[in-house]
Amino acid sequence: MALQAAVFPRGQRGRLYPLHIHIAYLFTLLIFVACSVIGWFNFHQSRRIVLTAASDVFERTARQTGDDLQRLYGPLETLVELLVHHPLAAAPSLDSRLQALPMLREALEKNAHLSAVYVGYGNGDFFLIRSLASRAVALAVQAPAGARFLVQSMERQGRAARPTFIFFDEWLQELERRHPAAYDFDPRGRPWFIRAQTATALVRTEPYVFFTTREVGKTFARLAGSGAVVAADLTLEEISASLAGAGITPGSQLALVDARGRVLAERDRERLHRANARAGGQLPTLDQLGVPVLGALAAAGAGNSRVIEAAGQVWHGRAVAVPEAGDEPNYLLVAAPENELLAEAVRIRTWTLWVTLALIALAIPGTWWLARRISGELKDLIRESAEIRRFRFDGTPAKGSPIWEIDELSRSMNQMKGTIRKFLDISATLTAERNFDRLLERVLQETLASAEASGGIVYLMAENGRGLLPAALRWEVGAAAEEQGAPASGEVAGLPGLVFLPTARETHPLLLAVLEARTQVLDVPPQRPPGMEFLDAPGSPLVGLPVLLVALPLKNRAQEVVGVLALFLPGSAEAPSPERISFIEALSGASAVAIDNQRLIQAQKALLESLIQLVAGAIDAKSPYTGGHCQRVPELTKMLARAACDATAGPYADFSLSDEEWEALHIAGWLHDCGKVTTPEYVVDKATKLETLYDRIHEVRMRFEVLKRDAEIEFWRQVAAGGDGAALRQALDAQWQVLDEEFAFVASCNQGGEFMAPEKLERLQRIAGRTWRRTLDDRLGLSWEEGRRKAQLPPVPLPAPEPLLADKPEHLLERGPRDLMPADNPWGFKLQVPAWKFNRGELHNLAVARGTLSEEDRYIINDHIVQTIIMLTALPFPRHLQNVPELAGGHHEKMDGSGYPRRLRREEMSAPARMMAIADIFEALTAVDRPYKKGKTLSEAVRIMVAMKREGHIDPELFDLFLTSGVYREYGERYLRPEQIDSVDVGSCIG
């Protein structure tokens, strides 16, 4: 009895009852389980019966199809056998053959699937009658109105042939007679004629597609005693009609195929006709029919029923052989979707479920009558737990119960619900905060409210890990204190300006929380210890009062202390209960994680920003031709984006960017030329046409020197031989002068300053025709790669003549696999790729029309934007930065679709990408740090870009905003020299 009193105490809550009386609920569970098992068993038995019946139907359909084929073949075989003995088989002329027309008309009328009856004669004559009941057939032969039958005749006399087409109405009245010259049919070359000539009985051809009707059928042929062959064409249209009515379910698929997988008949005749058209005169295959499940069924082969997954559903099917007398067997492919086959079984299962629910509904009142005193409270707790499981905490609290276990559970659940709701609300609020300072303020606000404290302060661990830095301070002032002039509740701007080092741990109580990594509850006397003087600062409600200090260490996921959260309560207040301390510790843990996350995010963003600027700075430092470009373009892009966001009228009145979109634009701007790290410097910095790693004009100059030296040697040789010295000297000087002038011309071509007119190219070719004598092997001392290119031609015996200027095979560098860009590349690049990676031919480069860059050089330079997109696409950007490759990779596109590398049009580009294109061009035009050109003034740059706008190269609306908002001038005042800033007539440039 004492034990019972301890377990089931009697007191203020009255008598309590144990839970075992709720065993009545077990009956409902048993009913449900029993009915579920019965339903499951019935469903699977029904499924087995339905599938067995379907297999029987498959077999029966195949037998019916075989019977239909024999039914079609019998009358036609009889007709052919009769016609063999008819005078028609020996008729010598068209007129005599037309005597059989009434009989043949009756045969065609009585047998709808008889396409044509004809006779092929041994001398090459041919006689055919065809029914024109089908509109398609009538159109194919261009039959006149009212035509019902067509006679096609071919009469031969020696080499002369007389074709005749005669059209008859349904009473065999002749309507029209034609003699088509293009009709030259000789039956002796047809397979049915050839087979019948060597056969002693009637022959049947394999199914094929009739040329005129485009129907699938067979030809029946028999050799007559006269040597002629009588034949008839039979269509298999009725088999398709039979299959159309033999479907097991509405979605069933049936097809008759031959041993080679060609379709003879199909349930959907329209689909079969389309397949015939795709087959181009041949029997269509299952692939051309376009029914995947039939193809899979045919691949599985004949045999038992099979289960196949195709077209997104499960099918049951079978391939059944349909034998024909004397022929290879055909196969009937039958497939039905499982969901249609089992529709009735599913319906039975559903009804079983409803019966189960009905039985449970009938059982509930009985069990409810037995347990009505206790079921209500238990259901309330179940609903309450379900609401908690769904994280819904706004319902009515659970009520008490006379049952002790339920009553205790109800109390605990209400407390748990309130605690979880408050904790989740606070955690969600902290997690959603992105601003670090506001996060600290919110941490203090929520923690002070939970602990009912008067104030609090957050210290964060210093970067060097040697002390604590105050980060946020807050006081909560009651209404009575506010009436006395104390400040309102809120964050206090003034923080204690102290850093607490480990050497001072004996003087400051907060360091105990750090050193011991656990919560500390300490008393702080009115005589404040060093570092706690701020408790008596103006605005504090605890001035001169003893303080109860609760210091909680803030730990990150690695359980490392990253700071301290200190709460201050009046010394007279009751110390927080263990439950409240546990809640505050849990809350401080969530706060610590949120604070640590924000600090990590800030550090990662700072690291990313530094890396981005490091890459951009390295690109700018790589070449003197792009100094500062990667730093100025993002600034100009953001200036134009801000102008678009500030616009209150025009096409960008509703334009705006979120913080995440601004971040994406900033990163894209800094990385818009990151692909330049792959561009060779000697191509970017190519100042002359022959320059590679060095300027090859020096080689050309040396050849001219060799020619001049050879001329001088020849001069002395002739003088030594007794020639006229004065005349020879004059000739030598003239020759030197020509060589000097030619070298000066080649040198001027190398500089690329003027347009290479046709006459200049002709002169260049003439100069290249000069030769000099080489006496040394030009294959010695070469790299392996250059030696391989040199080996493309056989060596020339020394001494060898060499052209003064040449395009040699070793000047052509092939593209490797990594340099090729397929047309179906995943980035959507549309590039005109030159045939060679490098063409270092001297004439090829000197003949460049403008500038110093060849087609190959320009492709390599333009390739930097390709590499930019590839590099940025490969980076695992977070979701809000996924469009960085698109923003960074579109600044060389043009609004008319002629840009590169994707040839995007204006509507295919985002507004920020179009902004960056304008910024890139304007910065390049006005840059003053390019050694090869002078920075243009504002008016010059704007004038050039106005022309680009009119030519469809840049966005006209954005460029007008660029001018009307004054972004161009604001940029000029920040980055350009004073002499570049001049007046711009904006009014004449817009519109």
C-alpha cells in the first residue's frame, strides 16, 4: 500500500488511474490489421487471376489473327487458280483481254481486300485491273471524276511498247483512255513472275508496301499453261481492323510482324500509315512505328508473358508465333499497360479499404463506450504531440487529466511546447539576421528577455586569441526607472574600451567562463572589480547596487570558446533556476553558432574579395596594355547599375538589384577578364607583325645584310677578274640602294601602321622572290616540336637557296585536342575557329591588312572571354552567385548578335551584363595607362560609342541612361586626367 501511494499519490489532484485500462484500443488495431491482410491477399489474388487471363487472351488473339490470315488467303488463292484456266491467260491483245473485265470486276467487288488482279505474259505484255474505291489510289493515278476501275495495259511488238490506261465507271463504261509515255512496266522482271515461272504450285510473295496504294500486302501468283502468270494483290488492312477490335484494354498495343521485325499490321492504322510513309516504300520497322514497348517485346523473343517497362509505365505482353502454310511464321506482339489490366483489382482493393474503415468505424463506439473517461485526454495529448511534431505551437494548451501518467505528461508537454516555441522563435530570428551588429543586438535583446535580466554585454574573442573585446552592451530599464529619468530600454553605444588578457584573469570574473568553459554565477559587490566599472556608467539601472552576474561561454561547433555573454541581475533577485539556466545555455549556444557563422561568412567574403582582387591585379600587372582595367570596369558597371536603380522614369523605372545581386555584379565585374591569365603575353603585347617572343624583323634584316654582302663579294670577284671597277661599283651601289629600299618597305609593313593595299602586297611578293644561299643545316639545335614540323619536308642538299621571305610548313602550328571547340560545346560558344593555332609565316603576317594581329592572333586574344566563362562556370558558386559567369562573360557580345563568344542578342542578355559591356568599352577608350595609345576625351569616347549604338553593338537604352544620368562624367572626374574631361552634347547623342 505504501508503494501504491508513492506511485499513485493522493492529494490535491484526487484519485489517479493507471494507463493499462486503455488496452481496449488494441481491438481497433487488430481489426485494422486483419482487414488490411485480407485486402492485401485479395488484391494479389485478383492480380494473379487478371494477369493469367490476359496471357490467355494474348494466345487467343494470336490464333484469331492466324485464322483471319487464312480466311483472307483462301478466296484469293481460289481466284488465282480459276484465272489460270480462264481465256484471259492466253488472250493475245488488249481487246480480247477486256472481255474478262466483267468477271474481274465482280471479283474486286466481292473481295474488298483484293487490291488488283493482273496477268503477266511471256512476251512482256501486261494486263491489270485495279479498284479505285480508295480516294488515295484515285488521286495517285489522277483518275477522272466518276472513275471506279482502272485497266493498266502494256502491249509489246518487238522492241515497240504501247502502254494504255483505261478508266471505267462502276458500270464498266469507258470514261478516258491514256497512253502514258513514262509507263514502261515489264512483268518478266518482277519477283512474283520469276518465282511463278519456276514453281509448280501457287506462290505467295513476302509482304511488302504496294507502290500505288501505300498499303501492306502480298501477291499471289500462278503459272498458266500458256506461259503467262496470273497474280492478285491482297492488302492486310483487315488484319489491322481485326487487331483494332482485339484490344484487351483501351491502351493495349498490338502489331503483326514478320520474322525480320517488319510491321505487317497494327492496331492503330493511322500510325501504321505514317510509319509506311517514313519507311519510304519499304515495310516499316518497329522503330519507325514509334511504339517502344513493342520494340522491347520483339527483342525479348517469343515465349511466355513478359513484364516490360517502357514509355514511363509497366506493360505485360507476349510475342506469339502466327504460322502460315508454306511461309515463315509471323509474330503477334501484344502488350497491355499494367494499370489498365489491374484496374478492377485496384477497385476491389479500394472497396476493401472502405470496408476496413467501415468496420473500424463500427468498432470505435464500443471501445469508446469502454474508455470514454480517458480517451479524450489521450487524444488531446496525441493532437498536441502532432502539433509539436509539425512545429505548430499556437494551439490551446493540453488540459489536465484524472489519470496520473496523462496529467504529468500533459504538464510536461505544455512546458516543452512553450520552451521549444520560444527557442525556435529566437533561433529563427538569429539565423535570419545577416547584419553582424544587429545580430549582437538581437542576441542581447532575446537573452535578457528570457533571463529577466537588467542588462547584458557580449564579449568576443580577439583575433589573436589572447583576450576578449567588448562588442555590444544593452540595459533593460523598467517603467518606474524611466519615470525617474533613466533612459529607455535599448542598446548603449558606449562600450568599455578594454581588452582582457589572460594575465588579468584574477581581476576579472568574466574570464572564469572562458578558462573553465562553463557557466559562472557570481556576486559582484558595489565596489566593482577592475574592468567592471561600466556597471555604474550613466544609463545603468544597477548603479551602486550589488549585482548577480551570470556569465555564459559562447562556443562554436568545435566547442571552442569564441566569446562570453554576461547577464546582470539585481543582487536582491532570486538566482535563476537550473531549468532557466539550461534554457539560457541552449539559447546562448544557438547565439554562439549564429555569431560564429556570421564571423565565418564575413571572413570568407573578405578572403574571396581579396582573392578576386588578387587575380584582377595580377591580370592588370601581367601586361602594360591592361593596367588597372580589371579594377575600373567593376566600378563603372556599378555606377551605371546604381543609375538604373535610381531611375524613376523610362525603361528602367522598375529596375532594382537585391543585396545578393549587387554582390554577384561586383564579383563578375572584378573577374570579367580572368581568362586573360591564359593569354600569352607575346600575343597580347604584339607590337609588330613579325613579333613572337622576339621581333623576327632582325632575321629579315640579317638576310638583307647577307644579300648586300653577297653583292659586294661578287663585285670584288668581277674586279679581280679584270672587270671595269667604276662601272661595277656603280652597279653595286644601285643594287645596295634597291636592297635598302626593299628592307625599309618590309620594315614599314612590319609596323602595321598603314593599310596594306593590293600594290603593297604585290611588291611584298616580289621581294619575297629574292633568294639567298644557306650553307648550314637548318635542322640542328631545334626543339623536338619544331623538329617534328620541320620533318614534314625532306632535307634539301647544301648549299640551298632560301627565299628572302617565306611561309614554311614549320610556321604552321596545329591545334591540339584541348584547343578545339566543338560546335555542340556545353557553353554555347559560336566561334569561327582558324585552321591553325599559330601561323608564323612571314608573308602571312606581313600581309595583315590592318594592325599587327593575324586572324590566329585575334582568335587567341578573343579566347580570353571563352576561358573566362569556362573558368567561372567550373567554380562552385553558391546559388545567389550562379549568374556570375553570365554577367562576366557577356561584355563582348553585341546587341545585334554579332559579338562573341556566344553571339547573343540583346533580349538574350541580362541588364547587368549589358551594363558591363558598356563599361568595358568606355574604360578601354578612355584609359590613360595603355602605352600603345592615348586616352580619348569624354566627347571622343562618347562619339565612338554613339556610332556603336547606332550599329547595334551596345544597348541603346542603357547608353542613353549612361549619358543622361551623368555616369560618364562622374567616372571621368574620378579616374581620368583633367585634359580628358571636356563637354559632351548629350542631347545630340540620345534617342
